[in-house]
Amino acid sequence: MNSRERVRRAYDFTGPDRVPLEMRILMGTWHKYRDELKRIVERHSSDGGQGAAGPETGDYDVMPAGWSEGEEVADSWGCVWQNIHGGLKGRLKSSPIRDWHDLDRLKAPDPLEVGEFGPVDWAKTAAQVERDRGTDFVYGSGSRLFERMHFLRGYEPLLIDIAERNPGVWRLRDLIVDNNLRLIHRWLDLPVDCIGFGDDWGTQSALMIRPAAWREIFKPAYARMFEPIRKAGLHVHFHSDGYILDIIPDLIEIGLTGLNPQSLVNGLDPLAALCRGRICLRIDLDRQGILPFGSPADVKEHVREVILRLGSLEGGLIVAANIGPDVPLANIEAVYEAMDRYAPI
């Protein structure tokens, strides 16, 4: 069974031969470990991309816009980013909507022409999709909503605007959703398996806004974006860091079929109670504590516990390891070794 079939069966609850592993190795990690990491990766297998640099090219130093230390770059919406650690994405330095009059002057980028930091070559993208779909489960992008809103307005100002029910919040929301829908429909022209979204909604212990406000403002917006994807018969994937248990039932209600939450922030048992048998969990191994600071034995036990509590013979589980430069090489290898031992069904 190749990776495409394995991941598809996990999403469809039709019995993969093992729990899929998506080993996501950040560029900064390749930049740090280089050939030592390459040797580990070449000894093992993954059902998802293992990094932009690395085994395929060995080019550990060429960084995309905004990834070189000290660099400042504006994205296609006019938000300015500053990099403080080479090989990782930068942090927001300035936002273009300083007051809501600036929204009248904001020009949304055409998602059919430009991505976040440069032009999009859809012919090249289509060719890549055709190559990948022979062996890999292929994700398209529905982009982001809440994150783009607070990138444009600033995080604290946007939270105040939400609390004060400023009409600009709804205007900005709809502008971004309309823009994302253009992108979504373009991806639906390609033979992808799933469209993915990413918005971090949680702190360590709660949602960033009241659940009632989330349901009023954001739930209908996500429903608009999910609807054409589900009508096309594709899966909808959603990534969100932090504590998000309060909104998981809402996301499922509006069409979500795959969720990428953090494991220990939300708890394995609560996630199982809400999601097991209903949607596919692409569960993040603990990248705040166990992966960077645990021993290899701790990592292996964590993988075992995740599979034991969330896995099933039918499917519904993908183990995702997000490997930053703070993760020791021994712990990276421990993830692979634990999956080899515990993932077969």
C-alpha cells in the first residue's frame, strides 16, 4: 500500500495497513543538522513531505523570501515580516490596517496570480500535483482567515474590535473569504484529494475569543469555504494550534473531515471523545515538551500512547511529527522507530 492509499484509507475509515506518519521537517532543522539528518531520513519512510530542503537536493542554505536571519519582507497583502531565526518564518513587524479607514484602501492580492510572497505558476503546480498523486495524498490550500485578519489589523487591535463588535471585522472577514474562495475554486480544478486550512485558534488553555463570538463571526465564514469542497467530494482539513476543544463539534458540523490539533494541549481522551470515528485526526506529537526535551524513550512511549488511544483498525488517525531545530537527532529517529513498531495494523 503506497502513501496515497494509506492516507486516503485513514481519512475514509476503510482500513489502512498501518497508521500513516507525516514527518514534517522544518527548513531550519535541515539547516542545523544537514547530512546527519539526511542519513536518518534515508533509513526510514514517511507518508508526508519531509522538508523543502534535504534529501532531494542537499541544498540547506537557499532560503525562500523571509526565511533568512535579519531579513525584512512584505507579503502580498502588505504585512511586513522580520526574521529573527534563519530557516524559520519571521514574525509580524507591521500591519497595514492601522485604523478601519485603511481598509477602504486595501487591495487584496489576486490569489490566481500571487501567493503569499511571490507569483504563482499554476502550470507548474498542476504538473507537481500530477506527479505527486501517483504516490502521495495531495493537499490543496484554502489559505487562512483569522490569521490573515490579525496579520492585517494587528493581533490585539483585532481582538478589541471583535469584543466591541466593530463592523470592520465583518467587512474584513468577508473580503478575505471571497479571496480564499477564488483560490479554493482554482484548486478544485486540479486532481487533489483534500483542501487544507490553517488558523491557530487556541492559547494553552482556552480559545482566543469567546466560543459564542467564534460561532457568530467565524463559523459561517468557514462554512462558506468548506461547502464547495464537500460538494466536490473532497476532504476538508483544518490545522489549529492550541486548545480548541470548544469548536471541534462546530467544525465537524459544517463539513470538516480531517483535523490537525495539538495532542497534549487538548488531551488525548477529550480528542478521542469528540473525534474518534467521526473525522480523521492528523494528530501533532507534542512539540512543546516531549519532542524537544524528552528522551528517545519518552518519544517512543508518546507515540505508543497516541496510537493506542486514538487509532483503530478502520483508520481515522495520522501521526504528524512537526520537527523544529530544537528536536535532537535521537528523538527524530525515535519517532520513526516507534512508528515502525506500533503503527502496523
